[in-house]
Amino acid sequence: MTRRQFRWIYQLGVRSLSYIDSTVYNKTAEMLPFQQLTGVFALTEPWGSLNASLAGYQFLHDLSKNRLTFQTTLSWRLLEGLMLQLNGLRKMRPHSVVNSRLTSADVRSH
């Protein structure tokens, strides 16, 4: 039996962030609004399943702080009770949300 599914998921919320070192704004913690849109495709077959998702994430206080990721998972039934699972993740933006915040170590004095 084959089963296919495609979903859109939209999230809007606030993310709590804590920093090891203080930021250039002398903050060690802050709460920032964000939005995320994710498209998910799932395929289930007798041999196993394939899942793929494309997600865009963006902080709303600064729209340049964003990321786009593509993730896949392939599960293949080899024998009853034995499955091989392969995962892949591709960040399509050169920096992630985690690395998009500046710390005092990133600032150079002139």
C-alpha cells in the first residue's frame, strides 16, 4: 500500500536565547520573535519510506537573520525487524540562526 502526504506548517512564536558571552549590546539572554514555514513530503511504500522537508526560519526583529534547510530521511526495510535509515541535511544559507548573533568576540577595535 502506497501513501503520499504533503503538508505546510507555519509557526509564529518567541524564542528564548542564552549566550555564553555577552553580545555587542551587552546581553547574555534575550527573547526574540520568529516565524518558520516548513513544507513536508512523506511517501510510505511496502519497502520503506521517504521523507523530505524544506524549512525557512526567520527572526522578525531583523529579517536578515534567517536560514533555509533541506532535510531528507530514507528508511529501507531490509528484513523483518531490520531497517536501514539514511539521513541528510543541507543548510542552503551560509550561516545558521545559531551563528547569526554577534558576540563581543566578533567585534574588532579600530
